[in-house]
Amino acid sequence: MLDTPLAMLAILATWAVWAAAFVAWGAAIFPRGAIGSDHANDSTTRGAPDGAARWLVWFWAGWCAVVVLLQVWHLFLPVDARAAGVVLGAAAVAAARRHRELAAAIADVGLVPRTILVAGAAIAVVWSSVAMGEIKVTGSGEVVGVIRITDTGLYHMQAARWNAAYPIVPGLGNLHGRLAYNNASLLYAALVDVGPWSHRGHHVANGLLALGVLLPLLASVPQAFRIPVRDVAAVADWARHVVRSLLIAPTVLYSYKHATSLSPDLAATLLGVVLAIALVDLCLGGATGTAASTGNVAFVALIAAVAVTVKLSMVATGGTTALVALILTRAGLRRWLLVAAIFFVALGPWCVRGVILSGYVAYPSQAIAFDVEWRVSPEWAEEDRRTIVAWARDPDRSADEVLGNYRWVGPWFLREIGDVFGVALPVAILILVGVAHARYGRGAALSRDEEALRLWPAALPFAAALAFMFFTAPDISRFGGASVWALAIVAVTAQLVRLRQGLLAESFVRIARAAAVFAIALGVVAAVKAGRYVRFTGGLAPIPRAELRLVRTPFGLVLFVPTDSDRAWDAPLPSTPYPKPQLKALDEGDLGAGFVHREGGPPWEMQNEE
């Protein structure tokens, strides 16, 4: 029985160490890190909500900075214990240099209501039990681990193993196309997969990222209930806390299945949530004037750029968010150049890595290709692209059936709307907001509500993301991330602000409190769903194991090939579910030298090694 509490304590302690490291990195980059206020960079501004914003900024700025560093590091060295030592050592130096700011932020925690602190501690403890993983017991009594995200077994764990074992491997996409997707968050997965967590990093990686959003947002819940009917000056602050509070529920809904995976989908979704918070703060925090902080814009640019490196489908969200932030702040040339420099620093190494992994900047797109020896063949790249798009449109039909036509739209719509909490509910909220706007949004007094009008630019990146997703790979849960929920939350908050005025002032309080109760109920539903994954016995769940066979290619390369499914999980390197006769190692004695595609090799019948 001691295995479970010890495992939970180990997870919590590991989260505390890495969270402190990322916060220290963030404090070094943004020493006065609160966002969303004209006084955001004033170190004398104190209070629980501002302090929570500071922690949010520091954690995510630090995490993104480390991811950028790891992209460069991995060009020369594996992401192993040495990388972890450098990151933690630099964090210690940064903490020593910024100890005053960190001490002030820690003091702000004492201003948070005790009930919120207790709730935060409870969430962290429950989340640690979720992160231990699911188990099931077979009829023979064998304990088997369960990881819900199948792509973790298909390529996430394999990518993290390559990242930890070798510097970036040329032509790795020839071995397994998905290893060329260049998801930067899998470098972070390798970073935490060290020491006692070697080959167990999936228990700590994504769970920490979820808490990095959830815990700072909790401080806004009490503020969301303080509804300023007559205090016009406080409306912007209230709307900001409403957005943060409402974002708690979808964050939980998107997170619990990924708590033991290495999926970049969760990291991309959480970065989208952070972008929504930062952009709403820019809209409502006086950011349209000269008081707007250059640091705020830099933070948005950093999150937006790293989001693209984590998942290519974030390109519309990240690019549009950075553009909206620059326009909102009426940025001059210096801020435009600053944002461009941040994107260059974050995306430059990512583009280089893409070329090394596959010969293409953004595999499987062939838009920018380089004539390198290890380039993945155009036929293989096109097949991977078609597979992604076809699966997103209709996973039950072949690519030939769903590509080149729109007959898939009807079944796709019914399938997506069947996702009650991920799609149907936020879409219903958007419809209700549209009805409310048509019914109550035409009065002269309402139309003068500047706070509501200022909120709408925050919706643009998420509308752009959904449009981009529809015309590329329209799978909302995988490629839409937080977009549909962020769009709904911005819309409902803007409508609540509009209802604050005129004849609706009295009913506004009832409507706002009803919305708050609904959000709490949704959060309870999310917690119950997450609770299905809580296990209080057995300690850490084992990694699922694949049945493997050894296959030798005509060029002498020996591969570990899963036979029971296409998931190799934590299989030894090199492993692929798709062995190809054209695959050749550049150096038979060094897997890190890379892989190439060679036509015209000797004839091949699947040769199994004993």
C-alpha cells in the first residue's frame, strides 16, 4: 500500500523542482512578469490575482525559453542528464539573481483566499494520482498499463528516446515518418526523462504543464463573483477574471486523458489557453495606448512562436495572435522588430531541425525542401500528408474516398458535434451568445460599452485557427486545441459585459451568477471525468509492452518491428511499425549518423532475426 503514496510524493516533488526551474527562467526573462494591466510592470503592484498572473507568465515564459534552448542543444548533444543539469543550474543562478522578485511573488501567495489554496493543493494531489497512470488486470492476474493516447505508443515515446540517446539524427523520418514531425515539446519530454524517471518521464511531463495553467487561474475565481454593476472602472478587471475562471473547465477537460501521455496536443492546447489569457489582458488592460508594455507583447510573441514549434497546426493561432497584439498596442517599428526577432530565435532552430530530420522545413509539407542526402522521398512525404488529412476528415474511410471532395463534411460534422464537452457545448454557447446579441445588443447604451468592444479582437486568432484547421486537417480535438472553447469564452464574456448597462443592470447580476454556477458545474463534471483515471493502489502503472520481432533490411539494418499493433511504445532503437526495403543506415556502427532512402537495393523478403 505504500507504493501509491510514495509514487504520488515522488511526482509532486519532481513537479515542484521543474516548476521552480521554469519559474526562475521566466523571472530572469520577465522580472516584473504580471500581464494585463497598465501597472503590470510596476513591482509595487501587489495582490493575489496580479501575483497569479506573474506566476503564469514566469512558468510559461521559462518553459518556452527552455524549449528554445533544447532545440539548439540537441543539434550538438543528446537531451540527457547533462541538459537537465544545465537547465537546473541556470535556474539556480537566475533564482539567486531575482530573489527579491521571487520573494515578492511568494508573499503574494499568502493573499490568496485559504479556500483557493486548499483547492489548489487538492488539485495537485489528485493530479499526481492521475499521473500515476491507469492499470487493468487481465484474466491471468497480470497488471497491464493503459495509456489512452495511442500516438504516445506510436511515436511520442520513440521520439523522446531518440532525443535522449543521440543528437538530432539526419533522416530520422526515413525510419518512421512521424519522427520527422519535429514536435519541440518532445525535447522537454526527454529533459524530464532522467535519473529515477528514466523511461518514466510520461508520468511527470504533461501533468506539470496542466498544473502550470490550472493553479494560477484558480486565484481569479473569487474575483469573478465580485460583479461590478455600478463600478464601471472595475468592469475590465472583472471581465479578465471571468475569462480566466471559465478557462479552468476546458483546461481540465482537455488535460486528464493526456496526464500520462507525451502528446504535443496537450502542450499546444495549453499554450493556446495562455495566449487567450494574454490577449484578453492586452485587450482590457489599457493596451491600446502608450502605456502598453513591450514586455507583454514580447511574452505573447514568445508563446506564439514556441506554440508553432510544438505543433504545426498552431501556425494560424500563433501568427494571428502576434499580429493582433502588435495592432492592439499600436506598435512602432521597434516592437515589430522585437516580435520578428523572437520568432526568428524560436523558429530558426526549428526549421533547421526539420531539414535535418526529413529534408523539409515543415514535414510532411513539401513546400520548402532541400536537396540533402537523407531527404525523405516525396512519395513517402505525400503519403504521410494524405494520411493526416484523411484521418482528420473521416478515420473510417480511405484517403482516396475523402480527399478531393466535400462529401466527408456531413459525417464529419455529426462526429465532431457528438463530442459533447469538446465541441457541442462551446458551439451551443456561441449560438446562445449570438441570440442574446441579436435580442439585446442593439440599444444605444449597450453599443457604447467600450469594454465589450475591446474584447472582440481576442477572438480573432481562434476563429482563424478553426478556419485554418477546417481547410487542412479538421479534427477539432487534435488540431483545434483550445480554439473553440476560447472563442466561446471570449464571446460570452463580451456579452456579459454588454448586459451590464442600461435596463438590464438588475438582471445582469442574476445572469452573471448563473453563468458562474454553470462554469462551476462544468468544472465538477470535468473533475468527475478526470476522476475515472484516478488509481489509489499499485504505484506507477507500467508502460504497455509491444510484441516485437527483429527484421533485417536488404542493407543490413536490424529493426524492432511491433507485431501486435503499430505501437512500439518504449521499444529499443531503432524501431518502426513500417519497415521499408529502401531503408539504409548512413553508418552501420552508429545509429546517430542517420538514415537514408536508397532505391535499387537487393531484393527483400521480410527477414526475421532470431
